[in-house]
Amino acid sequence: MKRKLDVYLHRHLVGNLVQDEHGQITFDYAETWLKDPAAIALSHSLPLTKKHFNRNECRGFFAGILPEESKREIIAKNLGISARNDYTMLERIGGECAGAVTFLPAGTELPGREDNYRALTDKELAEILKALPRRPLMAGDEGVRLSLAGAQDKIAVHVSGNKISIPLGGAPSTHILKPAIERFEGVVFNEAFCMKLARAIGMDAAHAETGQVEGIDYVLVERYDRTTSLGASRATQTLKREHQEDFCQALSIVPENKYQAEGGPSLKQCFALVRDASSAPVIDLQGLLDAVIFNFLIGNHDAHGKNFSFLYTGGQTRLAPLYDLLSTSYYPELSPKMAMKIGGEYLSAKVAVKHFETLAEEAGLAKPMVRRRVSELAELILSKMPTVTIDLPVALAVAKLIQGNCDRTIKKFKE
């Protein structure tokens, strides 16, 4: 028996996700959406056409909205569904997703815009954070329909002043809250430091702050895919979703293959994608190059295809602000192998000038410019690092590690 979900972008019905009697999914755009002069594609990998997108063509986008790895398994168990069933999981938790996509059973009327939130006391927030390993994204709680990609514990929240609330019934969130991970010492301060450092050197990165509730540290990251606009009366502000997708979704690559060694995108593919899709390719190619260099310098070996995104707003397709910036090399138990090769080399310790020159060739960029930019960013990081203040042992140790990386890189590029 076929099942069907209505797929909404903002508040517009754009198409249907169908699961057939064999459990396979397909996607078709709605005729009304195809005829709408303001229509945009859900994904770079799903162009606006009457084409019937089969599972292999559409799963990269739709599966890419969902949680990954063990978090997906636990959510499925809590909801009493199969972890391999993208369709059912989107049906159950696809109310508040990354970007501006919402999923409802076919024929269900899209609820009126009522931003319902449940304010949390410190005790309630602490209890939720403690339970996240067992109940990722609060899946199964009444009124909660949240979906966020990734394998880390996190939850979407609404922040107003000092008040943190849980969105209900698909109401939009403003921030992603990620608690400390016992296995990785000070990970929230590591991430906050790297995010602040990126902003300090002028890179477009999401705003991040640390917090603590009942002894639990967390990092609170402001969502770049949520903006505020004035209401009709111009006296109130309305929270608005902005559509986005990560590079794996845009390239129709399923999330379980996000690493280059497992079939995920290479940097060559990422640069080609930006050149093809961006409304301002010259600016965004530079932004992507800077992101690659920055991740290399801070020792972020987990910068895979799902950690780069496009933001679709105002009729423009632009490289989204950076997120998930973390010095993974601070943790010796994590792999020293980078998620994507730089000029054919996976190990950052072995990356030399020649590898960045190869990257320049692959990306269609000038070699002298790329060489110069590596040194410039290393020097800029060293000059701005003292302005980033997180006076905690982990952040100080991460800063020392990054300083060493920058010093060695500057020396290499002067030889």
C-alpha cells in the first residue's frame, strides 16, 4: 500500500514524497508549484521539473534531513519504527527541520502559524540534556517534531533573553544546543573557541556561546537558517525559516557516505558545486577556500560534505555561514585522517605546499593566490587569537595547538 507525505517549503505545498508497497521512496513536484513563477527547487539535486525522482535520485536530500548513526537507531527504537525507514521517520519528526521544509501526511491541512513554545526551568533543561543519549531530539515527547542531521547529541531550542524553550507542533527554533560529551573533554569550549576564532578573523560563521545548567556545560549556536522580520503591523517580529541544504544533499549523496573515503564529496566536487550553484561564485569560492584552510589550521579533521551548506534566501543561492568548527586533533583518540583530501593527501601532518597547489588546480584557482592565502590566514589567526577569550584549560590548550599548526604552516610556506 502506497503512503504519501505532503512536502512544504515555507508554507507552500511543493510536492509529495511517496513510499510504495516495497518501502521505496520517490518524489514528484506538485503541478501548482511547477507553475508558480516564484517556485524554487527543493535541492540542487532535485531541479524543478515534471521528472519522477526515484529513490537513488531523491534519497540524498531527504535522508540528509534526518539524524545519523546511533542517534537514528535510538530514535527509531523509541518511536517503534524501523531505523532504515526514511519515510516514516520524516513523518514522525519532520516538523521542524534544517531549512524551511516541513512534512505532513498527504491531505493534512497545514496548521495555522502558531508559534507554541514550552519554557524550561533549569531543572527541566538539565533533565532533557541528561536524557538526550537515550532520547535524541526528544523524539516521542508529545508535541515535539524536531529533526536535525548529524550524529552528535543536540536539540533545537527557542531562546528569548535568558529563557530557553522547546518548540512545539513545528514552531521554529532559534538555536541549536549541544551539551558536553563525556568522552571528549571540554568539547563545548573547543567548539565555541573555534567558532569565535573564525568570526574574529572575519569569516562568516554562526554565532556560538557557552552556557551551563546544573553543572552541565553546553554550546548554544544561533541558527543562520532562522531570521526575524517585522509583522504586518510592524510592531511585532516574526521568526522566519530560510531554506538551506548541505553539500551532500546538493550532490545527491546519502549521509552514510559523507566521508570522501566512503564515496562522499571531494574538495574538487565541492568547489565545482559552488561554481555551478552559487549566485556569487567568486565570493563563495573564496569563502570555501578560506573554510578549507581554516579547518586545516585548527586541526578539524571532520570537515565532511555535510559541514558545508547553501542558504537559499532572497532569490539567491549563497554559501552558508560556517558551523561545527572543532579542533578534532586535540583528541588523540579521533582519527588523524581528514574527511576530505587536500591535494591528494588525507593526513594533515603530511600536507605541504605542493598539496595546496594541487588543490588550486582541482578547484580552478590560481596557485600563487592559494599559497598566499594559506600564509595570510595563519598569520591572521595568530594575530587575532589573543582577542578570543575563553579562559578555560581546554580552550587554552586548543589555542596552543592551533598556534603550533599556524607556526609550522607559515614556516613551510616560506621555505
